[in-house]
Amino acid sequence: MIRDLQDKILRLKKERDFCILAHSYESHEILEVADYTGDSFGLSKSAMNVPQKNLLLCGVRFMAETAKILSPEKRVYLSHSMAGCPMAEQFDKERVLALKEQYPDAPVVAYINTTAALKTVCDVCVTSSSAVKIVRAMREKRIIFIPDCNLGAFVQKAVPEKELILLPGGCPVHAAMSKSDVARAKAAHPDALFLVHPECKREVVDAADFAGSTTAIMDFVRDSAQSEFIIGTENSIVAHLQYEYPERRFYPLSVELSCSNMRVTTLPDVYNCMLGTAGEEILLDEATIAAARRPIDAMIAMGG
């Protein structure tokens, strides 16, 4: 049944001129039919130069919005309309504008995991892999960093010469991990390297052998001679690594490290969205697209 549906999706892609973009946190059967897989910003950049007129994003809403911002001439669809991101939706424009009034000398650095509306009042975006580089390169000494205080703390440690203004917020799934989760995992797998995403708490990141983005974690495994790994990010990465390297062993930091918003999208959703009976087209007005693109362009200009 899975293979039958995958074959139908592959045919529909050609018939209806679709490019499928699947975030790494999606299930493996979805990644198998995607044209591009990876982190959210990487997917949006990849989509800018594809010939297809329709983009189908398998992920969450802010990712589809970013794809629309960077490819406004294309029609962009979110495969499941309920797939949101609690972190991206934690702050609104009014909160950010109030912060800018409170700290008029501090630019606002926004994690790419933010809504299009929020990006319109920010100065530069960052990804988890480019945040340290970009913050270090900024001329300002005081910086407002939103929305993830854990990623912000990771950047602050790496760039102590800057003062980062952090607010309570972030990924509730990653932030739920604690030192006790790390202790349990290491006790169960003492020979395994511990790889973690910087959206986790400082106490968890400090215990890791390596901290980096989802793509960086997967690259670390590729380049490592180690045979066992504890993975401190969304548990789909454990599954993908098991498929990629069946001779190695991968263990989740916790069974709780699972994003329900990513899990909501299924292979039938992808199929039905292409048929026009499911999903949602992402529509943004020209003013929002122009304003939200400015911090993204600033990130690209700074090497992010």
C-alpha cells in the first residue's frame, strides 16, 4: 500500500507540475517521494530555482511561508493545514515592536522558525547553523534574539562579547529534555556519542559531544568512525539514520522527543493535497512578502 501510493504521487508530480519539499522531521515514506529534503531554510532556497510552478511543503506552516516569501511567483501548498509550530507562533508583531522601543539600539535577530508576520518587524534572520556566525559578525553589541531562548543561550556562550536579550520561548519538544534524560540515555548506552540540537536546554547541550543543526548532526554521523549515537533531536532523525547506516546503532534521547505537528502529515495527505482535496495554499500579500524577505536577504548577505 505504501509503495502503491508513492508511485501515484510520483506520477502526479509530473502530471501536475509539483516539486515536493520535505523537512527532515517528516516520516521516511514521505522523504522517499520528495525532490528535496533537509532543514527548513535549505528547502526554501532549493525551491527558488526549480522549474516546477507548484511547491508542496511537507512540514509546518512557517516553512511554507518562507518558501512563498522566497518564491512568490510560485504556488505554495502546505500538505496539512493544521501543521503549525508553537515556537514560531509564540510572539506577535506588537511584542517585538515593544521590545524595539525598549531597546532602540538593539537590532532584532529572528530564528528562521518564525511566522511571516513576525519577520516583517525583524532585522535579520538566522538558522541554527548560521546563528553564531551572523551574531558575531554584527556591529551592534546588544542584540534582541527571538524566539528561542535556548538557541539564544547557545549563541551567547559562543559569542560572549555580545549581550543577547532573550525572552522565555522556544521549542517545547526540545526544551522538555533535561539532565536526567541525558543521564538515563548515557547509562543505557555508555559507548555512544551524544549529539544534540541547540534548541535543547543549556544543561542538555553542555553534556553533548556535539551540538548543531539537524543537518549538522547527520553530517557528523556521516563523517564519524563511531558506531553508536544518542540523538538529541526529533526522533524521526533516529529512524532516518537507521535507514542510512543500518550497520550502526542510533538511540533516541527520549521517546518524548517527537513533534506532533510534524507527525500530523501523512503520505495520503501529500497525495490528496496534490489532487486538491486536502492541504492549503499559502497566500501572502505583496507587502508582507517584501517586508518579510528583508531579514532573510540580510541573513544571506551575511553568509547565512
